[in-house]
Amino acid sequence: MHKKLSLVILLFFLAGISFAQERYTSNLFDDIRVETATYATKDGENLDMDIYLPQNDYEPERATIIYVHGGGFSGGERDGENVKSFCTRMANYGYVVASISYRLTRKGKPEGFGCDCPATDKLNTIYSASEDLQDAAFFLIENRHQYSINPQQIILSGSSAGAETVLYTAYQPPYCYGLDSGPVSFAGVIGMAGAVPDTTAIYDESAIPSLLFHGTDDNLVPYATAPHHYCDEDKAGYWIIHGSKTIAEKLDQLEIPYWLHTSCGAAHEINISPVEDYFDVIIEFCKQFAIEKDGDQRHTIIKGKQNAEKYPTYNYCSE
């Protein structure tokens, strides 16, 4: 009898080890519950998040992904079909996933977020979105026991305007959320066609593992360093920003793990296509780079024909 009991305990123990090894690398949870919560109220507007929670999961501290949608800071939704699909799929792998709404401060503005929008307004727009993202992270950390979240394993991800928001936020110094464990750094960041306004903000204490998807012929958010939207110098919206290639170069200097994923000749569609086309890359980055802290410095190149007349060309893109 004791031998049978010992065998059952051993089998449960081994099953637990196997399950832990598969978490974040395999589809383990088919039943996902979505809960909507208000994380802040600003300017009379409730800012909500949809939280995707794997059911029948008894892990007390789970890695978490916060997703920020795109839309030029004037549109987009936290619950668009492609967003819901991505968030559900990540939750299937054992992550808690939160897709957030944030203040769309360019909504209804005739100049939008393009060349007629003054550069100072662009910067203030990103500031506002970043503040909202920080508040969303604070809400999740405050409620970490309710949602079974590990505050040291929060990964930021975003597309286009959302990528600009998460990259700007990710490279700030560690935040103090009142935890006994001290300040919190984000575990990693995933930018899909994003950029930062200033690379000096990326330094030893602020840099974190980064997955950077970008097309070399992005007409809105430059792949390297160039004017936002490639605006002419005489335009109000002329503003030099630094895309994925420049960010990767800075991380390389700091010896911080990164994965630059270049699509040669691709334009701004890379702001959303990776959630389907390169889902396996996202899964590998989150587990190895962000959670296990065992990343390296990589550059994946998807070959394609570049537009040499409009955009800088790179020798590694030549077919």
C-alpha cells in the first residue's frame, strides 16, 4: 500500500515538473476567461483593460503580458479581433494577458499624428499614453494576488503607436510600486514597428531584453533614425526618432540581450503581422529572454526588395 502511494506521489511530482517545463512554450489551457476592469479614470474617461486568465491553473505567480494597441493615438481598440486572437493565444500558453485602452489624445484632431502635428504635441501624446500604461501596470501589481501575477515578470508589447508607447515606457528606470521587494523593472518589451524619441534614455539601469520587429521601408515609423513619417524639415511635425535598428545598436553597445527582426522591403504592416506570422518568435523571446533571462543578441533577416529611392538600404537585405 505504501509503495503504491509513494508511486502515485512520485507520478504527480513528475507531472508537475513536466507541466512547469511546458508552461509558456506549449498550448496548455483551452479555457480562457476574460475579465474587464477599470484601471484608472482620467479626464472623465474610464480606462479599461481586458484581462485574459487561464482557467484551472493553480500557479500562484504567473508571467504577464500587457498589450497596447496601435492606431496613431487617435483610433484602435483594445478588443479588436486580431488583438483578442493574440491575447487568447498567449493565455493558452499560461500567461496572464492584459489588453488596455489608453487616452487617444489625437482623436478628432484634424492634423492627426502626422506631419501637421507639432513635434511637441507628438511627444506629449506619447507621455500621456506612457502614463496610462504605467497606471495599468500599477493596477495589475496592486491586484497581483487576485490575478496570480508575478510583478517581476511583466512583459510589455505593442503595435505602432502602442509600440512607441511600450518602448518609451520600458526604457525608463525601475518603478517603485510600494513592494517590499523594491523597484520593479519590466522583464522584457516587444515592439512591433516602434521607435523612441531619445536613445540616451537607454542606459545600463534602464535597458531591458527587447524583441524588435520592423520593416526597412516603414513609411511612418522609421526602421533606423529618420524623421517621423519622413516629414519634410519645414513641417510642424518634423521630428527625428529612432527605430528598431538604432535601438538594437544601443542595446548592443550596452551588452543587453535583444532580438532584432528585420523584414527587408516591408512597410508599416509589420506593426501587426508578427502576432500571426512570427508567433513562435514571440513565444521563444518571452520564455528565454524575459522569463529565464538567458537571451543573447540576435538579428533575424527576412529577405525582400527594398525601395532604394525612398529609404536607406542595408547590405544584409540584398538578395
